[in-house]
Amino acid sequence: MTIHYRVADDAPFYDAVGEVLRNDGTVIFPTETVYGLGANGLSTAAVKKIFAAKGRPADNPLILHIAARDWLERLTSGVPERAMRFIEAFWPGPLTLIFERSDIVPDVVTAGLATVAIRMPSDPVARAVIEAAGLPIAAPSANLSGKPSPTKAEHVLADMMGKVDVIVTAGDVKHGLESTVLDVSKEPYTLLRPGTITLEQLLKIAPDIAFDETLLKKSKLVQPRAPGMKYRHYAPNAEVYVIDRAHTPLEIESILDAERAKGKSVQYVDMAAEDLAGQLFAIFRNADDAGYDVVCVKSVATDGVGLAVMNRLLKAADYKIL
Ligand code: TXA
Ligand code: MG
């Protein structure tokens, strides 16, 4: 049985939610990026429930969410001074940092890696949940494994009702793409997953950040350094194609017509990068609800948040560009 609390309607519930988390239960809550599925990040038994609820492969490590910086000392074997600059600039907010882990972090969180991913969300509901628990909260995106990350209350209710102890909803999330992931555990610092905190913003803090080459192209030789980036998630059941924005409107029309001529129902999406960032995952889910066979999305420039949008889009399209 899942208890559902609506932030707007229900009486204060944070004490009850904190109790569930301290007792190794599972709680879905909104963050500024996407909804997360949280559990006590120091408990192997609790974290195993996350993998079970999502159907997530065990080789994909989780992010620990904290509400206060003092947890950093306990969860890592030290924060490099240069890395502190990112914390000063972007925490609380949608930036996950990878550090060398300490011994109190269970193997189930890191999938056995020597590093741990940590982020401090800015969303007030997320912060209240973490504070109520008084623990670091391990939380992946709250979708069933293989589905796009949930950005609206209805997404988590559809995927997860009956699979977790508590669902806290607060309408639509602010950003709609998962956090930027930056590895500061070794030099050069490397961008593992782009997000709404952009590469350009990170380069202002440290001009020598490397770029995981698998972010925009498929590679049979190189494994992505964030294990989760190798999966074809973010994808709807419909086929996704990226349409090169260099095409003229007429060329795009004939590409769409060619798909329709195969008897397929086609949705065409032409949006600015900033709007796609917030809506891409909802567009994918809606395409399935509406029964489209194909979703064609016009590409965007890969500067700013466009890098994150193209990363998610190309993965969903299995790098098919028309
Ligand atoms: O915005 C977000 O980050 C959301 C919200 C809920 O906070 N969470 C999220 O978690 O997107 P998840 O589990 O869906 O994605 C975490 C990513 C995965 O690609 C995973 O492989 C990578 O971070 N990751 C986690 N720990 C890592 C580590 N120690 N080294 C490298 N990559 C790691
Ligand atoms: Mg995810």
C-alpha cells in the first residue's frame, strides 16, 4: 500500500515521511530536476528496495542526496579544494559531484565503485524530506527502469503506485532534466552527464573540464564513465528520430511524409532548447499515451542547455539522425 501526500492539500506530513525513511522504507519526492525515488542511503536493505521498485540493473550506482554540507566529510574521503568552488557556486542546485567515497557508503549505492555521487537539491520539498529523515537519501529518478524520468505528479503515480511506501507530489518539477554530473574524484574533472547547469557555467569555474566523448555519439569501444549513461532510457515505446535542424522546412516535410507513407502515425516536435529541456520527457510519455508510432524531434544547437537536450534526445533515438 502506498500513501500519497499532496504538498498543496495535505496537512504537514514530513515527520511521518522522515519516520518511513529512518525505518528503511521508500519515498518518492519531487526535486528541482525530476522526481526521485528515495531510501536511507546508509542502509543496504533500504537501497535494495529502490532497485526492486524500479527494476533497475544493480550495476548502476545511485546519487546520495544531502541537505547539509557536513555530510560531505562523512561520505567522502575528502573534498579537493578546487572542487569546493563548484559547491560554492552551484549547491544547493542541480549539480551532482563524484568524489572518492568513505567506508560508511554501502557498496549497493556505488555499485562497488571507489567513488560516490552526491548532490544537494534546492527544491524545498526535497530538502524538507531529507532533513526530516536526518540521513543521506539515495535516490534515482522515480521512473520504472527504461521509461523517461518523471517530471509530473501523474508520471510517478502511473509508474509507482503500489511499488513504494510513500509518494509525495507537488505538481510539475522546475527543470525537467536530470542533474549535471561532474566527476571531481580525479583530474581532469570530467562532465559525465550534461544538465541545466551547463558546461559553459562549469568552464567558468575551471577551464580544463574534460568531456565524456560518449555524450553525443555512440561508441562501441568506449564505455560511458557514468554507468547509467549506457542504457537506452529516456525513450518512449514509439520510435524516436532526430531531424537535423540544417534541413529546410520543405525537406523536413518530405522526411515526415516518407514516414507517413510507411503507414506510421508521426508526431513532429520543433521547439527551442530551453522549452525542450522542460518538456522532452513529458512529450515522450504523451506520445505513447496518444499511440504515435514515431516521434520526430528537430535538433537544437549543443551550446547551453542544448547539450543536455541533445544528449537525452540522441540516446532516445539510438543516435538516428534524419
Ligand atoms: O537530477 C537527478 O540527478 C535525479 C534526481 C532524483 O536527483 N537523479 C537521477 O538519478 O537522475 P539516476 O540514478 O537516474 O542517475 C544517476 C546517474 C547515473 O547515470 C549513474 O550511472 C551516475 O549518475 N552515477 C552515480 N554514481 C556514480 C559514480 N560513483 N560514478 C559515476 N557515475 C555515477
Ligand atoms: Mg534515471
